[in-house]
Amino acid sequence: MELNGAEILVRCLADEGVEHVFGYPGGAVLYIYDEIYKQDRFQHILVRHEQAAVHAADAYSRSSQKTGVCLVTSGPGATNAVTGIATAYMDSIPMVIISGQVPTAVIGEDAFQECDTIGITRPCVKHNFLVKDVKDLAETVRRAFYIARTGRPGPVLVDVPKDITIARCKYTPATAPVTMRSYAPVTKGHQGQIKKAVQLLKSAERPMIYTGGGVILANASDELNTLVRRLGAPVTNTLMGLGAYPANDRLFVGMPGMHGTYEANMAMQHCDVLIAIGARFDDRVIGNPKHFAQNARKIIHIDIDPSSISKRVKVDVPIVGDVRDVLQDLIAQLDAAGGTDHAAIAPWWEQVEAWRARDCMKFALSDELIKPQKVVQTLWEVTGGDAFVTSDVGQHQMWAAQYYGFNKPRRWINSGGLGTMGVGLPYAMGVQMANPDSDVAVITGEGSIQMNIQELSTCFQYHLSPKVLCLNNRYLGMVRQWQQIDYGSRYSESYMDALPDFVKLVEAYGHVGLRIERPADVEPAIREAFGKYKKRLVFLDFITDQSENVWPMVKAGKGLTEMMLGSEDL
Ligand SMILES: Cc1cc2nc3c(=O)[nH]c(=O)nc-3n(C[C@H](O)[C@H](O)[C@H](O)COP(=O)(O)OP(=O)(O)OC[C@H]3O[C@@H](n4cnc5c(N)ncnc54)[C@H](O)[C@@H]3O)c2cc1C
Ligand SMILES: Cc1ncc(C[n+]2csc(CCOP(=O)(O)OP(=O)(O)O)c2C)c(N)n1
Ligand SMILES: [Mg+2]
């Protein structure tokens, strides 16, 4: 049958199983919007800023196993989307972005709302396509989905000039799965390398399991749990991996890195065999690589992206493949080789427990000032530890990661690699569209929330009801903390003067606002939000202790074990 490009695009999206598209219209995409109007196979969610469309599609993907989709117009629509695309790229999130483009005949002529979207996004997409012939459109969209979700996932952009959306051609629905000769990611690990890993693990006296976002992306939590039980070794999840292993289990030693636990960092540094699973030795995790390299240890690294291997730290046993496939083979080989001797690592556990006894996460409560950590702990109690929690970027993000013990994967949604302020609220929209019956909380700061606060309007339109917990310290707190520690307490432009009255502001958007100033009111307010106001968006403005810092902390350039545990170390 013959269809125009807009019809083909809409059909292809629906055929991919897309149920929600986050977007914002404009001249270059009006034929596409006209087709969206005529169909009922997926829902379009009209955001208030293109950045939020991309973040929402990104979180839709993070919190489900689906590929998030967004649609923006040419020029400013595309440039507004860039922060969202770069955010997803840094965290390896599968996503398809459709952008409108000026008609092919005028590309390069400074046409109205023209920008070089392919050029601008090239460094922050897994791949991008400019469609130059309507005959290529359907196959390009199918390839975009295939590339986004296979191998190391990532955002893929399809730039569609306006004339392509009205040009006609014969349309044939897909008959076979996409295959590409030039792109064939390896999923199965090399059996010889897996054997070497088994031998190392069997010989380990001080084994350590370091896991990351790759375990979540691979849906390999069950396999990870099995491996940890078999090895009986301490396990840590990076900020991106939280929830892949249950935080309430004894073998879990907390998050590693700059704001990781004392026990996780000490174990990372003093182990003799480190198995890294879907984690990329980020600078926020290993600290100064020279310091990290000082201690001799054997490293096994499982990653689907060969370019991740030995990128920052030289490893001894690289295994390229999908975490799930590789762990299944590793567990089978380990069992066939008689497993490991748990008694042999008892002295190592004694050491780890001694580190844990430092109780680095303790904090002092106050009758007068609301402690941000306590707000997060109370949220955990009220939601039974089972909510989807999105966060923005700053101190509040770290407290959310440290004090909301995630026991399931895909519940913790945040920007790790790019560290993008403003993601929290649009992330909650994407999460709730993908998980309509679940509790969704946003942990944010008064700085971050203002970067996408217009999305309160989108939430009202679509009856989205996340509970927004604003840890309002009247500071760009994370910046203030660095200025206190590294810049002689010169608080240059990190104080938030002239804040809006958030209660009135959210009420103006049609939601419920609560201001909480006393510690005794924290729990009742959170209970009210998740009880009486379950179906409403509630903004809880917690006026918190301004001087609180995130501990532990490894200063930039310092070694992983050179941690400051509290203000006494300043
Ligand atoms: C304010 C702030 C503070 C931070 N502090 C910390 C901190 O203290 N501790 C911390 O941990 N992080 C911290 N981060 C986050 C940090 O910047 C990195 O984003 C994070 O550490 C990277 O996590 P990861 O190593 O799990 O990698 P990810 O970015 O999640 O990468 C996943 C890896 O897995 C691989 N992979 C993907 N899919 C598969 C698959 N199917 N099979 C196999 N491999 C796969 C990828 O190729 C990649 O190498 C902080 C961020 C911010 C904004
Ligand atoms: C878009 C963007 N701009 C700047 C930064 C740098 N930055 C990181 S944390 C932070 C402060 C965040 O303040 P707030 O949201 O109030 O959170 P708090 O740290 O006070 O909890 C800033 C400015 C960033 N991460 N993202
Ligand atoms: Mg703040």
C-alpha cells in the first residue's frame, strides 16, 4: 500500500509496540502530528519543554524494559532536546528521538528553524540518521530501535525533513527482525576467559564484587544474586547499579566511591580479586586511578562494550558479553568446578565487618532542624521501601542514594554520568506513565526543581501524582559543600536568594503544596501525601538544616581510601 512519510512513521512506532510518545509540536513535524491526531495506537504526552520530553522518555525506559520515544521539532526543538539526549547517552539508556528537519531542498540554506541536528547530536548519541528518501524511512526507524536497545544501549536520533513526511511510497510492514552486517554486538562471553575468571575467584582470599548499571540494563539481578550467594563475598553497587542487589542484605556493603561507604571503599581497595560486572570504573567510583593502582589485585571485568575494558583501569581478565549471558555461564562453570570455599574468606569478612562497625552513615538528629537524611529514611518507612524514586542532582541526590535502601532494580532513577539538574520531575512523569499503579517520589532541591518546574503543568494535564520532596536548604548545596571544603568557605553564587513560595506556586498549577519546618512534622506530612492525597501531586517543601554536608567524601584527586567521614575531618 502507498502511504506518506508521516503515516509510515506513526505505523512504524506503533508496530514497535510504542505506547507513549513524549513530545512538543512545531512547523517541521506538523504532518506527523496530523497523523498522531488520526490514530489511537499510542498516546502522545504534551510536555512544556522539549528537554522534559527527552528526560521523561529516558525514565520511561529506565523504569521499565521498554524503549522510550520522544518527538521534537527542528531548530530550537532539537537544541532543547540535547541536554536530555546527552543525559541518556552518559548512562547508556535506550531511547529513540524523532526530530523534525527543514525540507531537504533547503538544508544548508539557513532556512527557518534549521540547525544541524545530526552534527550537534553526533557526540551524544549512540547513532543518528538523516532520512533523505521516504523509501528509507521505515527501515531507518526499525534500525533505530534495534540499535538503541541492543549491545550497549543508548539514544538513537532520526532526523526527518518535512518533505519526507508528505512524500509517498509503498509501505511494507516488517517481515523479519533487523540484522545489520556492520553492527553485531557480542553477547556470549568467551568460555576460556570465563574459565580464567573461575580460577581466580576460587583462589581469592579477599574477593570483592563491584557491580554497576550494566546489571540493571541487562536485567541480570537474579543472576547477580545467585553469583553473590555462591561466592559469599561482599558486594557493592555503583550509583547506577543501586537495587540490582538488595540493600538490606548482609553481604551488601553499600555504594562505593566519592560518597560511598567506608566499608565499600576499603574493600574495593584491599581485595585481592575484584570482579567488575557492568561497571565502568568511573572517576567518582575509584578516585585517583594512581592511588587505586597502588594495591596489587587481579581484576575480572564483564562488559558488553569492548571500549569500556581497560579504559581507565587495566584489567587482567576481560570478558566481553552481556552480563546475563556471562553470569549464567560463569555460575555454571563455578558449580562444575566445585564452587568456592566460604570458610577460607572468613578472615576477610572479619576485616570488612570491622570497617562496617565504623558506622559511617550515622548522623545526628535535631529537635529544631530537619535533617535531610531523616526525610529520606522516613520516605522509605512510609512507602515500605517499595516506591520508584527519582532524583535531581546535588546533595539531596546523594542522600536519596544513601538512605533509601533500594531492594529492587529499576526503582532508583537518576542522572549519574552527566549529573543533570532538572531531571527529577520529568523523570517522575516517565516513570509514572510506565508504572501507573506505583508510588513515585521525586527527591529534589530548591535549585534543581526550578530547572524544569514548568512540568507541573504537564502533570496536571495527565493526572500524574508523584510526591515531590524538596530538601530545601536555600543553597546550591553540593556547590556550597565544595566551596566550604576546597575554596575556603567563599560561597560564590551558591546561595539561593529570592526563592518562590513553592506552596503557592504548586497550588497555582492545580496541585497540593505543604511546607514543613519542624522535625516532628516530617512523618505526618509524608503520610498525608501518600495517604489522603494519594491521587494528587503533592509538593512537600522541607526547610532543612542548611549546614548539612554529604559524608563520607573523597575529595577530587584523592585516593579511594582517603575519605573524610564527617565535619571532624575538615
Ligand atoms: C553528584 C554526583 C555524585 C556521584 N557520586 C558517586 C559515588 O559516590 N559513587 C558512585 O558509584 N557513583 C557516583 N556518581 C555517578 C557517577 O558519576 C557514574 O555515573 C557512575 O558511577 C557510573 O556507574 P557505572 O560504573 O555503574 O556505569 P554505567 O554508566 O551505569 O555504565 C554501565 C556499564 O555497563 C555496560 N553495560 C551496559 N549494558 C550491559 C550489558 N547488557 N551487559 C554488560 N555490560 C553492559 C556499559 O557498557 C557500561 O560500561 C555521582 C554522580 C553525581 C551526579
Ligand atoms: C544543569 C546543571 N547545572 C549545574 C550543575 C552543577 N551543580 C551540581 S549540584 C548543584 C546544586 C544543586 O542544588 P539543589 O538542587 O538545591 O540541591 P542541593 O545540592 O542543595 O541538595 C549544581 C549547581 C549541574 N549538575 N547541572
Ligand atoms: Mg539546595
